Amino acid sequence: MSALVCRVTVLAGLLLALTACDDGPQFDAAEPGEALAGGSTSVFKRDHNAFSLPSANLPPMRRLDFAVGNSFFRNPWVIAPSTTIARDGLGPLFNTNACQNCHIKDGRGHPPGPDARSAASMLVRLSLPAGIEHAAILERLGVLPEPVYGAQLQDMAIPGVAPEGRVRVEYSLQEVEFADGSRVELRQPHLQIDQLGYGPLHPDTQFSARIAPPMIGLGLLEAIPEAAILANADPDDRNGDGISGRANRVWDDALERTVLGRFGWKAGQPTLNQQNAHAFAHDMGLTSSLVTRDNCSDSQSACRQAPHGGDPEVSDSVLASVLFYSRNLAVPARADVDSPAVLQGKNLFHQAGCAACHTPTFTTAADAAEPELANQLIRPYSDLLLHDMGPGLADQRSEFLATGREWRTPPLWGIGLTEQVNGHTQFLHDGRARNLLEAILWHGGEAEAARQQVLTFTAEERSALLAFLNSL
């Protein structure tokens, strides 16, 4: 324990491991229940299938519903007309033919390699700069789509329809030096789009590459009360700590009004059902009762004339099954929470100020959409708010209230299992970081002070910080 004067907190007869000291929290042991990142929904498998398991407290009969949703999430959709009427209507323009192809093993996507046929688990969002005259479009869509290619580039298509383009990423390198003289190379991505199928893009087109995020714990994030999220917002930085998290306000297709956004890299979607419906529409060209139009623009005649798989192509029952599945993908329990290196890294995480955005804990609402998700003390390490991450990570593309420099704090739970589940360690919204240390060093803006702290860490301290992150 630190030699500084500390205050030990006693709650309900339990001596907590957290002590409040003059230099911030100090952790000498794991907190009660800390290993259960998803509360009683947590699962204890930490292998290549760790992200694909149902909530641990899901009853056997409801596990059957989970399996049905899994089948629609995992199995490919096919071109219409087909005898497989429950899964036909793919395209005509699309990025992939199955949800699992982007969310690989329900985990994290990655940018395309140099010989990749398609971008696969990375997509590219498109838009134009918007003015006050576009207010009605921005209220509902959050962006002003490119007039021919829309709000997302589709790099695959059914036979007889031209794909919209080919996506490649090239990198340049830049070096960062630690106080002890150690150096790390960061790679700066440069997006390349060629083989355009429908003429040149508008000269003012804005681009944003996005890899697919992990699917774990999404139902728990949806169950966090709105008031609890907004309690951490400080848009004017009134407390002067340099952190000014903001809530995104986005259009809810079902309610037909603006609500809190909490899903996606810029918190551009309000609910899991809407997130899923938009993914079906934009990633696979599949309509639903929530998104009734496919992704063919008026300029893409062959796309508009192609056969479809019914109206809608994703039935309400299929959409509900995928919703149940995505709500109940469990968070793996943490490992080594009592390890001295992990505890040291946890102290350094707080000392650097990382927890100011990566909020450790929330308690889900009593009226959660699924009873298994209610009243859970969870540890997502995210505040679900927007933060200015500086010019290095900026995509210069607004989305509803999110500016071109703002991103939603991504949850960290499960991050240490990325390599085991997905076979890589490529992080951040476009996968530019090849490991967690690179991801930290890309932080800027509101996180610049935390980055500067990390740059002063010794090799031992950096190793402890990474041990903590990999325990999540």
C-alpha cells in the first residue's frame, strides 16, 4: 500500500480493496466480484470460443432461442430467388453475406491485407459536408450521404451488378519515444479506393474506415440506465479535468424521435435492434420492417432492377432472434485479478487517468429488456460517451452530434482475449494499432495527458499496464 494517508471504505461489513489516497485510488487486492465482468452473466471459458457463449444465467429453454439467433447470425444469406426463403435476398450490393464474417467468432474485425479480395471485416463510411439546409436529412441519418454511393461503400455485389469499388489500406510509419529511450513505431493508415463501379466519387467525399467491434456484452450495455450514462457527461468540462465526455443524440427509427446513442464507433445507434437492422441493410443489402429500403441509389439501375427476397427480406421473427442472440452473448470472466502485476497495472491505469473515460463499473437497470441482464454490476470500462481523441485519430466526418475528432469510448472487457479468439491484435476504429501499446500511444485530445503519463512509464510499468489490460 502507498505510504500516503489513505481512507479505507467499509460497505456492508466488507473491507473493500479500493482505498482513496491523495494520489488517486490504490488497489492492493482484487475488489469483491471483480472477476465477474458481466455480473452473473459472465462465463469462465477463455479459449477461441470465449466470445460465442450465452449468458451464464440463461435458462436451458432460452438457450434454444439463443441457438436459433446464432444460426441466422452465423450462416450465409443467399441471392434471391432461392429455395432458402428464410435467408435469401442478399445484395444486390453488399459487404459480406453473413454477420459472422465481420464479427469473426463474435469478436473483432481487422483491416484488409494486401491480397484480400474484399475489405471483409472493415467497411468504409461515406458522406459529404453538410450545412443548415440539410437539417432534415441530418436529423434522421446523422450524415449527408454521397449522392451516388450512399453512406457506405459496398465492395461486393451479386452477378450482373457492379461492386461500388475496391478498398485497400497502405501505411506509413512514425516513431514515438518513451522517457527511458525505448521507441515504438506507429503505422498511419492511408485509405485507397479504386475500381469505382459508378463513376467518380463527389470531390468533397469524407471517408471513415471502421472495423467490426466485438459482440460481447451488448445487451448489458443496452441495459445501463440512460441517467447513469449522462451522469458522467461533462460537455463543458466544468470540473476542469480536461475530460469533456458528450452524449450523442441520434434518430430512433421505431420511436421516430431523437434519443441517446450508445452503439457504434461514434455512438450513432440507439438500440441493438436498430444496430442490427442497419447492419442487415448496409452490410448485406437486406431490408427489414425497420429499414425498408435497400442500399441501391437511384443512379444504380442494375442494382434497383435486381430480384429481391421479399418484403421485408429479414422477417420480424428473424430480426427478433438475432436481437436475442446479440443481447445475450456473454462477457468472459477476467483472469488473474489478484496477480501483483495486474494490480500494479490497474493502479497505473487509474494513475494515468484512463478511467476518466474507460469508466470501470455500471449497474444495469431493474427493467432490462431481458431478465437475465437486470440488476447486474458490470465492468465494461467504457462511459459510452463521445470524446475528442485529437487530430491523429480524427476521421473528419461528423455523425449526428459527434464531430470528426470524437469517438465513443470502446468497452475494454474481453480485450485481452482478442488474439486467442480472432488471431490478431489490431485495435482502434480502423485497426491501425498492431497491439495494445500502439493503441494507447494513438490517444490524443482529451486523452493526451494520459498518453504523456504512459510515455513516462518504465519498461516494468508498461508491462504491468499491459498485464492489467490483458486480464480484462
